Amino acid sequence: MKKELIILHGEIKTPPLSREVRREAGFLLRRLQEEERLEMPHARPMPDIGGRCYELRLNDAGKTWRLIYRLDTDAVIIAEVFCKKTRTTPDSVIQECRKRLKHYDSI
């Protein structure tokens, strides 16, 4: 069974992502939709955001992209797509992702 892909915020397109990174993101997201679990170096858990939340890690020419997603039983939910500029995920991104996922769960 293929899970639905739901994007709450952000876009996966060229530009700003390079064509190669956009394709890599699509390939990895398809694997998630087919219920495959990704681990480092592709993804890492994000328990600060919530259960079943992860950060998809994509390295582009001179840029580091992150997709924050949650694995539900029927969907892969993307809460944020952003260019990571520091070693840690900004608190503002964590808070926004929590808020978006909470809102999604309430509807």
C-alpha cells in the first residue's frame, strides 16, 4: 500500500533545490510512501517535534536542505522544507512544525 504524501508547508521544486537534489528527495519520499524506514545518513529522528517525526537530510551544492516529516499509518506528512544554515534545527522551525502537525490532527 502506498501512503499519501501531504505537504503542509514548503515546496520541493527547482529552484531553489537543484534538479539532482529534487530528484533525490522524490526518490526518498517514494521509499517512505512504500513504508520503507530511512536511517542515517538520509534521515534522523526528531523527537523534539513529536513521535514518528523525522528530518530528511539533503545536501546540495553549497546548501543543506531539510524536510521535516511525520510517518502516519496512511500518509507521509511534510511539515516544513527549509535550507539549514546552522548545526542545529532552529527552535522556530521546531515550534512551527509542532503547530502545523497539531492543526493537521485537529481537522
